[in-house]
Amino acid sequence: MIALLVAALLSAPTDEAPMHATLVEGIVTVTLASGGPAGPLAEGDSLHQGDTVVTQPGARAEISMPSGSVIRLGESTRMSLGQVEPGKAFSAKLFLGNLWTKVHKLISAETFHIETENGVAGVRGTEFRVEVAPGQQDLVRVYEGAVEVKAHDGSWTHRVEPNQELHFARDRAAPPRAFEVNAESEHKFMKWVRSRPVKEGLERQHQRRKKR
């Protein structure tokens, strides 16, 4: 099994949920860690460790953290939240679909993991996308920062730089190669991502107000 490992600052007030759905388009459901059937996810809903979010065809969702870190899910995507400890660690598993994330305020002591079935990526402040599709190798594309992707068993390791992509499976990965960023202008998911600016996190806004 491969995990995508990202160092990030996810600090948040202890009296707040670690993350919220800040945008929901179409039919998006969430299965709570506490059990029970899946129910609709709405804007403003809080999300916690163990919850599973699923977007149906044509649907999309954005999940935001107080630090300013953002995760966006494309249509037909399934993601489960793993470890969620604000200020310490975050992890999630992408089973299927498209996930884009922009991680803010990185510090070495904190971690941000995105896991797939095929390997481990470690980052220091970055913007990247992960895609998992049936019958295809997993894909990582890096837009900012750098990502180190490695097999869970250590059999291969690659550093992916900005404007590079890596295709990988459980037991192999081709060397990173450049991709044309402008070519994504017609990519349905990324076109939506680029149309929606990333807002500042609640914590950053609070700090700015305190300085005034």
C-alpha cells in the first residue's frame, strides 16, 4: 500500500471541527465513522476522522481547514479521512477519482498524508493532484513545491518537481516527466479548480485581524 505524505501546518482551535465542507456541487454523500447509512453532505458540515466522502457523477466538493489548507474532490471520487489531529497530523485515503490539494504554512513537525493503494509521497509545502482510475497507474502531478514519491516497501523512489508528473503502480514507477500545464485548461476537474480561488484559512484571517 502506498501513502502520499505531505508535511503541513493544520493547527486549529481545539473547540472547532478540524475541517468543513466549504463547497458542495451535485450529489455528495458522507458516511460517518460512527456508522449508519450514507447521508447528504452540505456546505458548512463538519468532517471528522473516519468519515468517507463520495461524489457522484457530475458532483464536486471542497473541504477546508482553519489553517488554509484545502482539498478539492472531482466527480466520481471516494475518499476516507484517516488520522485527523489539528496541529499534528492529517491523513486520508483516495480510493477512486481526482483529488487536488493546496497545503499552507508547512512546518517539519506536522504531516499531511494522502494514501492510495500504490506508494508514499513526502512534500514540503505544495500544490498537487492525485488521480486514481480503474485499470490505470496512479498519477501525481505537482504544480508548486516538490513531492517525493516512494513505494511503501522502498523498492523505488522519485522526486517530482513543479510541472512534472509521475505514473506509478505498487511495484514500479516510470521516471518523472514534464507535462504541459496549459494543456490542462480543458481538463474538466482542473478547469473547475482554477475557476475557484483558494480562500485564506480562518487562522490566517484571525492573525491578520489581530495585527490591525
